[in-house]
Amino acid sequence: MPAGERAERKYRIALVLYLGLGILAWTTLGSMPVVLFGRTVPLRLLPELVLGGFVLRTWVAMQAERIRRDPEGSRERLERDGRPQG
């Protein structure tokens, strides 16, 4: 299996695992209120925020990997979509 396919597979698996952890955290934690930055939020929201940060970080890393694998294709897509070049 080529490295690019392996990375894509790992990316999909990571997203599924994040989803599973999010569902597990949501169902097991209560909605007890906690104070966060001066606001009252449900306790179950905190791990969801942390997992959301991990999802964002994983997505950004995967986008960077795709660009590193095919920098010319990325430039062509940007030109085709009409976005300014860097």
C-alpha cells in the first residue's frame, strides 16, 4: 500500500475514533454545570471541545500532507478555483 493511501486510511480511522470518543463522552458525562471563563456550561461540553481541537489539528495535518505529496496539484486547484496565488 502506497504511503499516501496509508495516510488517508489512518486519517479516516482517526476521525471515526474521534467520533466514537465524542459519543462516549457525551453519553457518559452528565450535564452538570461548570464555570468556564466566567460562563456556566454543561460538563459534557468540555471533552467535546477538546476532541474538536484534536479533529481540527488532525484535519490541518492531513491537508498539509496532501499538499506535500502533490504541491503542483494544489497550485493548479487554487488557480482553477480563482483564488489568489501566494
